[in-house]
Amino acid sequence: MKLDADLVLPTDYFEKILNAFKNNSEIGVCGGFCCIYKKNGCFKESCSFRIRGAIKAYTYLCLIKIFPLIDDIGWDEIDEVKAVSVGWNAKILDIPVVHMRKTKSRCKSKLNLFFRSGISNY
């Protein structure tokens, strides 16, 4: 499992992850979804089409098939594509996880964000 340090997990997060793997042997990669905490509540981040790298869990057999993981921008999309391409399913679970830092907040400007996204897409 890969977890970022700036997360607040529900107390039963690991139990739910393990149950997902136990209840569906075709799932190789799974994780909850990230929410951003604001003054007036917690809001789901817009990135909803893939499992966020901040909260990604793998079965051992899936990880062996897709190893090594790419150590570069976009790794968290590439590993999911690799897993699906060798027959595993990837599943976003209905488990909210508070992400204390907004996604891509380390990018200093929109230009920097677009530049990094372009490198990732390339």
C-alpha cells in the first residue's frame, strides 16, 4: 500500500481495503477517494476516474505482475493501466479520505501545472 503523509484515514480504512480484496479476487488495485477539508465541510476531489496514488493498495500477486512501478510523473496512472492490461480490475471504493493538501498544490502556477501535466501525458 502507498499512503501519503498528509491523509486522515477513517478508522476502518484498512479493514475495508482488505475486505474488498477478500470479497473480489479480480481486484488487484483499489483505494478510497480523496476529499479536501474546507471550513464548510469536506468535498470530493474532482479526480474520480482513477485511484489516487496517495491512497493506493495492491494485492501481492498484482504488484508482482506490474513491478517495477515507474518512478516518475504519472506513475499512479501507469500502474493502473498495467494492472488492467494483465487482467486485474482497479476499483475506487466508497471510502472518503481527507487529503490535507489540495492535489497539485505544489505547482506554483498554472503554467507549471500544465508543464508537469504535459510531461506526464508525454
